[in-house]
Amino acid sequence: MIDPRFQEVLEFIEERDEDGAPSVRAKIAIKIQAYAQDVDNLRKELMVVEEEVGELQATVDAQTIALEEQASHRTDLVTEAQDSAVRAAMSGSGAGSARLRKVAQATRDRIAEFGKDFDEEANRLAQANISLASKKQAVKDQRGMIVRRLNTMSSLADRAGLEFGTELTAPPPQAKPQRRVQAAPRAMARRPRRVRVRRRRAS
């Protein structure tokens, strides 16, 4: 299991309420356990399908190379048959011409037989490609199912966190430092300056 909260929730799988029934946390733990088992099974199946994809890919690659070689050989046979037919036509009606016509006909027969084998190999390759595409889609679907189940388990763990009254394994929220606002200095009212007047005495 990837999420460390899953194991923490599973510790409450035997918890009972006052009536002896599974508590809410226990029910959540039971669901997570079931999903976890399902994920393990899906992963095992995924390994098998991925191995099949690898083997099928190797088969397709080998068949593709073999078919390309056969196509090249077929082209050579067609060229050979055409060359024999041209030489037979140019040699007239003698024994050499008859021999060349036989060679050309034999080559055409080989091409016809070769063509059947080539078509069968091409059909097998096409079927193998279809199977390979299907297997690759199965791998994609399998991975998607695993992700969806893990997401469901995470949602259940979130719900369990609410039942516990705390966020499971979540770091404590850090209080933001409060900025102290300095009060603006109060304006000091200036008192009027008192002027003392000294009177001179008359002499």
C-alpha cells in the first residue's frame, strides 16, 4: 500500500461501538482492506498481462522482419520471371527459347505458391497486431482500475481522518505569524509658551 494512512486506519478494523457492532472507523478500515486486496490482485494480473505483451511484441517484431524478407524475395522472383519471359521472346522459336519459357513458367509457379504463403504470413501478422493492441489496451485498463481503487482508498482515509477528529499523518498547520501594527504616534498638543513680562519700578 502506498499511502501510509492506510495502515493506520487498518489498526481500527476490530474496533466496536457500545452495542458491539463495528464502529464507523472499523467499517472504513474493512472497506480499505477489501480495496487493498483487490489492488494486489489487479497488480498480479497486470504483471501477467505485461509479460504477455512483451512476448507478443517479440513475436510481432520477428514476423514483421520475416515478412519484409519474404516481400523482398518475392520481388526478386517477379523480376526473374519477367527477365526470363523477355529473353524467351527475344530468342525466337529455338530450343533456347523453349528452355527460357519453361524457366519463366516455373518462376511464375513459384511466385504463385510463394504468394499463398506470403498472404498467410501477412494474415497471421495482422492477427498478431490486433492481439497486441488488445493486450496493450488491457494493460492500460488494468492500470486505470488500480489508480481508481487507490483514489477510493485515499478518499476513505480522508473520511477516517474526520472520524478520528484529526487529519491522519498530516503535518500540523503552522500558525501564520501575526504582524504587529505599530500605533501611529499620538500628536502632542503643544502648550502656548507663557511670556513673563517684567515691569520696571519707577525710580
